[in-house]
Amino acid sequence: MIGRGVQSDLLCQTKLASRKHAVIEFRRGKFHVLDQSSNGTFIRTDEGENISLRRQELPLWGSGFIGIGEEVALDDVSSVIRFHCG
């Protein structure tokens, strides 16, 4: 669980993070991100693809960044999470 709530496994104190913002699960050999927030979860792959999730699920591939509550801005990494699926 990613969020600003104290029960989160990955605590995110950004202003747009929900208490229970998103979950990352490993199923059938792939990582999946599931948005459970009010403000959405944003994925930016290293290949330049931008994806926004609103109460949706997405399998992760390659590498990139996860934005919590806002689009990924690489000049301010306080609200992004780096991922790499090898």
C-alpha cells in the first residue's frame, strides 16, 4: 500500500496523496499498480509514455516513474516513485 496513512507500507506525505492511494501487487509474473485514490496515479515510462489511472489497474513493464496524485515532474521528485521491472 502506498499512501499518506500510517498503515501504508510506503508512506507518501505529498499534499495530493490519499490515505490509501495505490497498491502494487505481483501476480502471474507481473507487477500491477491499482489506483484507489481521489486524485489519481500517473505512470511515465522511460520510453516517454504517460498513463493516468483513476480507480483503474495497470500492469507495469520496463522502467519509469509513478506519480502520486499528480503527473510526473522530474524536476520535483518529492511525489514520484522510481520503478524497474526486470
